[in-house]
Amino acid sequence: MSYRDFLKPLVGAFCCKSVTPCMYTQFILTTHFISTFAGVVSSYLHSVPYGCCETMEITFTGKRALVTGAGKGIGRDAVKALLKCGAQVIAVSRTQADLDSLTAECPSIAQVCVDLADWDSTQKALQDVGPVDLLVNNAAVATLQPFLEVTPQEFDKSFNVNVKAALHVAQIVARGMRSRGSGGSIVNVSSQASQCALQDHAVYCATKGALDMLTKVMALELGPHKIRVNSVNPTVVMTAMGRISWSDPMKAGPMMSRIPLGKFAEVEDVVNAILFLLSEQSAMITGATLPVDGGFLAC
């Protein structure tokens, strides 16, 4: 019997003015039940988050993160953002002064000063950092040369840092993730230059193309161990150095004209993408190269 069928005789009785005490009691109990039920439903609906705002909150409480290239730019801001999200952070840089100034801002970080281009020194420096759940492979160098003027020295320097060091650090971290069986997430900081030829960027483009493919192979081989691997691929980023390098409208204009959104990326744009890919909000994403480029690669 529906509540309409239940109330029908009561309503009819009221209309005919033939309400008995039993009917009146039944009516009071019924309306009280409906009122109580409506209140319960209302309370439940108000307790459910509207849309997905609360479910999209990113937290890394109880997680340990390692960030390379942490002294400046994207890496430095990534360290600060991870701390705000509750992670314990290990900051890696080759420049002690940068680490010291970062520690002054963020006293809780652990710091490691090492030149990642040196394989043996990196192994020694990172082998005892303890468990790492999140890795941001951000360290990189960019030396621009016309193709016909590329030297073996600059070629080796770029590949040693941008590719070889990223592979080595990820090996060290991923071995620990695998042995603990806890899984983890790795984000390699790549570039739009991995997918688009840029003037005087022959070596840089090649290193970032290699890093993208390394990301995909890592995702393939580490996936069975619950380790996700992705990359972010930004356009020109307005770091302190970026603002200086791209302050000349004659230089910036042609590049910006190829970006549909009509602007370069801010450091925050890249860091937010990194946090998303590190987090459980992207739990089904691995092997992806995520452009943070205002649409540059779409054109």
C-alpha cells in the first residue's frame, strides 16, 4: 500500500466531517512519520558534497616525496606545494645555496645536494633516503644550439641530466616502491619540445622526446607493481629565469602567437598538474604526457 492509499480514507473522512478518534490518531501518526522522514532525507542531502569539490581535494598526508631540481623554479614550488598537501619532502639540488634558502623557507624538508649527472654520486646520495611514495623528476638543463653547431660535450651534458639522471633516480625510487609493495606515483617534467620542433632546440627536443618515451615504458613495466608514471609537458613557463628570458616582445611574440590561450604558463599551472598526477585523483592515469601549454600542441 502506498502512502496515498493510506491517506485516502482519512482525507475523505475529513471532507465528510466523519472523523473518528481512531482516524484522527492515525492521521497524526502518519503526518509525524512523513515529517520525520522528510527531515532525515533533507539532512542526508545536505551532508552530501555538492558536485565534486570535496572529493577533488588532494592530500599527501603520510606520504614521502622526492623532488629533483628543487632549488629553483618548478621544482622549488613543487616542494612547497607538496608540503602544504601534507607530504614529507626530500629536496634534491646540485646547488647547496639554493637548498639552504629553501630550508630557511621550509624547515621541515630533508635536503640532498648532488650532481645528478654523476651516476655514482647519485647512487650514494639517494640510497639511504628511506621510502619514497612520490617522485617528481624535474632536474634538467637546456643549452640551445643550432643543429649544425651541436657539440658532443653539450649533447652528453643534456642527455646525462635530462634523460639518464631521470632514469637513474626513478630506478632507485621504484625499486623501493616495488620491494615495499606499496605502489607509488612518478611524474617526469618534460616539455612541449618533446612533440614539436623548435629552432635551435635539436638536443633539448631530443632529450624531452626520449623522456616521454621513457615515461611510457616505465608505465608499462612498473604498472604491475602499482606504480604509475606520467609526464607533464609545459610550454614556456614564467619562472624567474623564464621572465627574464622571454621579456623581449620580439622573442616572445612569435611563440605566444602559436598558443591559443595567448599566454605563457605560470609555475603554478605546472605544479597543479604535477600534484594531480601524483594524487589518487588520477588513479587510473599512467603512461600519459599531459600538455600544460595553452593549446600549443593542439595546433
